[in-house]
Amino acid sequence: MPLRSCLAILLSCATLVGPSPARADDDHDRAREALQEGKILPLRTVLDIVERSYPGQVVKVEFEEDDGEYLYEIRLLQASGNLLKLKIDARDGRVLGVKGKHMQFRDDD
């Protein structure tokens, strides 16, 4: 299943199993507001950036805002079974950090 198609399903499921529906709604509202104000990139754009360097299926996406810093936390399941946790600057799509063992990267350059 393509990364984008999988994301819609997973985001729907994430709100069901998240810490609380109210918090998921708050995160969604804050992300939508920041996007409308031009403070962050659309999630689709960020996923396109991530997909170019980190192959795998998105299993979870979280949006965080703290003191004016906007982050997407994306978890990917790679074909090897490895789970990656990526911290992405939501303003420009820059990868700030990656956690996971035996990571697989694409070298398209």
C-alpha cells in the first residue's frame, strides 16, 4: 500500500488509540491553525521529504508545538521489521533526529 494511502488509515486509527480523544483533537486543531497561518508545511509535503530518504510504512504521526517550535514525530516500519522514530521540523521538513537500529536509507543522490 502506498505511503500516502496508508497514512490516512493510520491517522484515523491513531486518534482511536491515542492518549485521549480530546488531546488528539487539540493536536489536530493546533496543526490546522499553524498550517493556515503558514507556520508549518503540510503533512503530505513532510511525508514526501521523509519518503525520499527513509523507506517504510508510516505507523504513527504526532504533531507537537512547544514554545513556538513545531515538530512532527513520525514512526516508520521498515521492510526489515525495524521501527524508526523521526523528529521533523514542521516548518521546513528538516530531519532533526532519527532513532532506530539497523536503519535502511535510500541513496538516490
